[in-house]
Amino acid sequence: MNDLTGAGPARTRAFLGAGLVLVSCLSVQASAALASTLFDRLGAPAVAGLRQLCAALVLMVLVRPRVRGHTRQEWAGMVVYGAAMAVMNVAYYGAVGHLPLGVAATLLFLGPFVVAVASARTWREALLPAVGLVGVVLVTEPGGTVAWAGIAFGLLSALALACYTVFAQRVGRASSGLEGLAVSVGISAMLLLPFSLPAAPSVNGSDWGLVAVSGVVGVALAFTLDFRAVKMAGARVVATLFSLDPLMGALIGALALAESLSAPVLVGMGLIVSAGAAATWRAERLPVSPMPSSTDRS
């Protein structure tokens, strides 16, 4: 039987990948809203490091990845992938600490937007992420006082997410199952130890519960879904579907803060969903390289 992450109709893989990205986006935004309650006391970098550590422990126990036997190229990919995770988490939480959730998610989307445009082979394909970006702008309703620190953090998170999107595909092709992901999350957690270890003594029992839930939902679950989605649909399609992040941010903000959605926001949501659906549908025409099995690695 063919593995859906490697063979089978491209459109089927794309639709399954789209569903995984949808759940991933919801997990990321919900966990960010949950973790943001700890920012004032612990700081965004410490919260990012602690939840990354929790996620790494969960994945190490569940996946039990091997450490030996990887090539230098595989290690390089996992290190860059893990570093991108670390930077993305710290920078995104820094942006959430200065900006509304929807605006921070919009800046984050600029990373995969660039990946999608750079990967497009025709001008028609490049229009899909462009439509998604227009929708993102409408959802966030730009204007008012500019928080430059938040924008700087947001742009840094976008750059990290672009690297994350590309290397998720590379690591996925070089490893079987979730082994590469588990090792990369472990590397990310180690890189953030200078932030997480000093803050650990200040975390009380209820805080640990928030950190654990945020780490499992926003990192272990979300990154696993992203990893599987990239293997199913490819980095370009998943990069376009990441435009759902701002949509989720706006919806969670509306539910949590009882904010009303204006007409431009509703139009923006429609554009984002349309761009994601179109990218998924057009994936039937895109060749997907077969995923190597564990016996194919050198």
C-alpha cells in the first residue's frame, strides 16, 4: 500500500495536507493566545524556550529518534530546521507581545508568502499567494500607531518561518517518519536553554500547566502536522496555505475579545480561503518527488 506522504494522487495529498495545515494554524494561534498570559511575568523568550522544551520531551518519548547514523547533510538540515524553529518562536512571541494577534500572524505569513512566490513557475501560480497577501492586509486593517519593535520581531519571525517551510521539506525527505522532526525540535529546545533555564525556578504549578499545554498543542502537534503536510503537498502549497494563520488569529481574537468583524475583514477572509483552496486544487498538476524510505538513505 502506498504511503499518502509519498505516493498517490497529488490532489488527494494536497487536500489532506490542507486539512493538516488548518488544524496546525488553529493550534499555533490558540497556543499563542494561551502562552501570552505568561509574557508579563516570565518574558516571551523564556516562555518560548520552556514550551519548546516540553514539546521536545514529548516527541523524544513518543518517537525515540536515533542519534547515530545520520550523514553530515542530514545533520546540517536538522540543525538549520531546529534553529529556524527557535528563532521563529522567540520572534513571533515577541511580536505578539507588542502587536494584536492578527497583525503578528500577518507579518509571520510574509515568510511563506515569499517562499510561495519564489517557487512559482508561471505568473498565474504567483497570483495565488498574492491574492492571499491582499486578504491578509484586509484582515488586519492596518493603521493607527506603529509598534516598530513588534514589526521588527514580526519580520524576523517571517524570515525564520520561510527557512522553516523550506527545511521541513528537506528534513522530511531525508528521514523516515517523525525522526528528523523530533531531533530538530530537540535542537531548538537546546538553543533556547539560555532563556528557559533561568526562568524555570519562577514557574509555578499552574504556569507549568499552561506551558505544557502550549508546548504540546502549539509545537509538538502543530509542527508534526506541518511536517506531514509538507511531505504530502510540498513546500509551495503549504506556504500558500499558511495564509490561514492570520485568519485564525483574527477569529480567535474575535472570540476571546468579543471583537466584531468588519466588512473588509470578511472580504479578506474570503480571499485567503480562496487562495488556499486554489493552491490545493492546482496541486494536481505539480510533480511531487517520491519520499525516500529508510533504506534509501546513505
